[in-house]
Amino acid sequence: MKLYIVGAGPGAPDLITVRGLKLIQEADVVLYADSLVSEELIKEAKPSAEVLKTAGMHLEEMVQIMKERLLEGKKVVRVHTGDPAVYGAIMEQIALLKEAEIDIEIVPGVSSVFASAAAVGAELTIPDLTQTVILTRAEGRTPVPEREKLRALAEHHSTIALFLSATLTKKVVNEMLAAGWSKDTPVAVVYKATWPDEKIVRSTLENLDEDMKANGVRKQAMILMGWALDENIHQKDYRSKLYDKGFTHGFRKGV
């Protein structure tokens, strides 16, 4: 028996992978996070498929349904938003399914962090500026390990992408400033990246909380921070070695 966990991508139904779409179309049973996954995508399921919304289910209830349907010989697909590997809560599902000797195949999806970078036209790694992207979240009701507190991570002064943090912006700003970030550090907030009601808020660290409140953004938002998000970065001469005419690599000799 095998369960398929499919990443639906950030929102737009045509951003799912070809493999993920095929699995949804072939499935006998589709379980999906209805609070975050596009209904238009789920309409790709065949007419005879059993389609179940999981936003109102608890873990054991959802896993029990998966096991029962698999034991009936049905093809079961679990659809998650974005990419399942990042804040997807799949580990606890997999643990219970493995206890029942059920195999798992995970199909990756486009994460909201990269959809958000695309929405604002940004590259998150800029030569001579930052070569690191930290994917994390502010500490809320769910704690984070001490060594992973936002202030500690911010001391790297790399690009930071914050998931699940739209209601914690005051705390975010305080942590970043305490780590030595300047008040004018560029910030881009993308609400519901790739959805029809996508909204982009350009701000600075100092004005982040106020600007998000003014735009009514308090959930389903990706917060991208760092100088890679500078709207005027294109005016600066940051260049990689990859396309430098004097740089030799396996496919080209430098001149």
C-alpha cells in the first residue's frame, strides 16, 4: 500500500507539478487542506473520486480515513499547500502511516517563499551581498529551539524568509533590531502569493508592523527581509562568476 503526499504549490492551480496533477487526476480518494489549497485544482479529480476536506479534521481522524481507504485497495492522495517539506506537518502523518506498514511517496511543490520572491521580482541570493537564505518563523504559541530564536538567526545578516509570522511583526522587528539590523532594511510582504487576491506590501523593518496593519495583512503572508529585497538593487553592480566572461568553468573558457 502507498499513500501519495502531493505539494499543491502556493495557490495558483497551474503551479502544481505535472506529477502532482497526474496523481490527483488518477486518485480514487483525495484529501486536501481546504483552507489553503485551491478548489480549482481539486476539481481536476475524476468525477468518481471521493474528495474530503481536512481543515476540520484532527490527525488521527485523517490518518484513519487514509488507512481505511488504502485497505480497500483505493489510490489515496493527500494534497498539501506549498511544498510539504516546509511547515507541512507531514512527519506525524507519516509516523502513524508507517506503523500500519504503509509506504509514502512525497511529490514536492512550489513553496510560497519562492512564489513570493517571484511576485516581487527578487533574487534572494546576491553575489557579494548575501549567499544564504534562512527559512524560519517567529516564535508564537509553538516554541522554537533556543539556538534558533530569530535574534540568533538574524545575526547572520542574510536574507530571511518568515513563514507563519504575520501576526507577530512587532516581535519580529524587535528581534531583528536587537540583532543589529538597520531600521531601513528592506522588507517585502506577499499576502496569498499567486492567488487572485495576492497583495504585495513593500516596507522597511522600522515601518513593517504599521504597513501590514494599514494593508490589512494578518495571515497567509510571507515576509522576506534583507538587502536582497532592495527595490533599487538593479542599479548596483552585483555580478556572479557564472556569466563573467573571464571565468572558466566546465562549459566555457574565460577570455
